[in-house]
Amino acid sequence: MTSGEFKKLRKFLKLSQKEMAEALGLKRRMIQYYEKGERDGEPLDIPKAVELACYALSSGVREFTFVAPKRMSKKGSELAL
């Protein structure tokens, strides 16, 4: 994800930088760095975890709780993970 794509996504979601930071669990300053594509004059890549979180936001996911799926034993009974 490029810095331009990141900013376009935030605007598409109609979120302020502060709201985007809260939704991603980041500081507002990091949102500014990601949108600029640099930090302290050095290029800054957007981490894959942030990209995936952006995808989740764009898909309508605001919170996530993992529930382990059940799997079957060789004998056919369910096992909890």
C-alpha cells in the first residue's frame, strides 16, 4: 500500500486522521507519517499488519474476536482447538 492509497482509503472511509488512528490502534502522528510516506526525512513503508487492518476497516470490520473453529478427530468427534 502506498502513502497515497492509504490517504485515499482514509478519505473514502470519511475518517479524520485522529479517527483513523483510533480505529487502527495507532497514534495520530503515525497516520501523518504513513500519509506522507516518510518519517524524519527517511522513507517509511506501511507495515503489512496496518495494510490488513485497513482492509478490515474497508470491509466494515471494527472489532474482531477470534473464536477457534472446531475440528474433527479421526473418529469423527469434535475437538476444540
